[in-house]
Amino acid sequence: MEIKKIIGNTTAFFNEFVAPVHKITAVEEDENGGWRLTVEVIEEKDYMKKYAKDEMLGVYVVHLNENKEVTSYKRRDVRYRSAINQEVEV
């Protein structure tokens, strides 16, 4: 299944280079034959837990090429985990 491979590659990349994935909220094919994903990660989990603050979620836009390899990512938003989820424009 193609989407499973896309999600797996993205999760592996984030686990190694950014932060563990909390949730992938969108997987879309882009016009160049690649893929665009919206990924949420928990930012600074230990710091927030230590000071009894709500966890912060980073919302990232990730691009994969036609070989399902991550080619770029960018954090688009940071919000409290308990905040109402708003869709981020890409």
C-alpha cells in the first residue's frame, strides 16, 4: 500500500531528525507526482512536563518526491495541544 510506505518513511525521518510523530493529519499527492503531508510533533515534551504546562504541538508541512523520500519540511505552526485544531494553509 502506497500510503503506508509514505507514512512509514515520513515517520522514520522525523524520529531520526526532528521529533517523534504525534499525528499525521493529511497525505496528499502534489502536482509534481510527489506527496505533501501535514505532520504534528510534540515540541519540548520534557520541558513542558517539568513545568506542568500543556504540551506544544509543532505542525509541519513535509514534501516527498515520487520515490517517497522526504525532500523538505517546514514548521508552519506551534500551538498548545489542548487548543482547537485549526487547518494550516500550505
